[in-house]
Amino acid sequence: MLPDEKENASEEEEEEEEEEEEEEEEEEEEEEEEEEEEEEEEIKEEEEEEEEEEEEEEEEEEEEEEEEEEEEEEEEEEEEEEEEEIKEEREEEEEEEKEEEEEIKEEREEEEEEEEEEEEEEEEEEEEEEEEEEEEEEEEEEEEEEEEEEERRRRKCGSAGESSGKAGLHSQELFHDLNGPPVQRLRTLLSELLVMQ
């Protein structure tokens, strides 16, 4: 082999080696780029997953907060209802107590009125009894006075016939006068006055 041919061959070999090296470098670069892209993809996926997880966590937190708010609202409503019920029950009890007090008051007033009426009736009866007793006493006194008058007249009368006859007639006339219309009128007037009192 000639020297020129050797040189050419060595140059070709060098060129081939250089080309191979370049190709290898290119392949390495491509591999590096692919690795970088894969890493970037992985990072991106991880970031997306993290974002999704964060979003899910936020949604869960929001749901929990909403549930808590709803529970609080329900509790408040229940408390308000209970307070309303208690208030209504108290008002009803107060009304019932007032009604009972009113009834008791009315019953007492009625009892007092009845007692007063009974006392008035008793007083009226006592007054009537007293009036009747007074009338009876007056009548008895009048009768006693009449009897005494008759006795006196009889004693005054003599034992003689004319005098006795005159005395008898006189006593009868006096007795008749005592039982006559004027005396009866006085008696009726007295009894009417007593009744009016």
C-alpha cells in the first residue's frame, strides 16, 4: 500500500471515528434531552397530582366547614324552638295561674256576699222577732191595763141595785170605749209603724 493511500485511509478512519463520536455525542445529547423531558414530565405530573390533592383537600375542608355550619344552624334552630316552647309553656302556666287566682277571688267575693246576705237576713229576722216581741208585750200590757181598769171600776161600784146597775152599765160603756174604733185605729197605726221600721 502506498503512502498516499495510507494517509487517505487513515484520514477516512479519522473521519469515520469523528463521525462516530459525533453520532455518539448526538445520541448522548438526545438521551439527555429525553431524560430531561421525562424528568420534566414527571415533575409536571407530580405538580399536577399535588395540585389535585390540594384541590381535593380544599374541597373536603369546604365540605366539612359547610357541614359544621349546617350543624350549627340546626342546633341554633333547635335551641330557638326549645326556647320558644319554654316561653309558651311559661305563658300558659302564668295564664292558668291568673285564671285560678281570678276564680278563687270571685269565689271568695261570692262567699263574702252570701255571708253578708245571710247576716242581713239574720239581722232582719232578729229585728222582726224583736218587733213581734215588743208588739206582744204592748198587747199584754194593754190587756193588763184593761183588766186593772175593770177591776177598779168593779171595786168602785157599790152594792146597791141602782148604783150597781149604773156602775155595771158605766163599766160596760168604758170597756166598749176601750175596744171601740178609735182605740183599734191607734193599735193598727202602731203596728204599721213598727213594721215600717
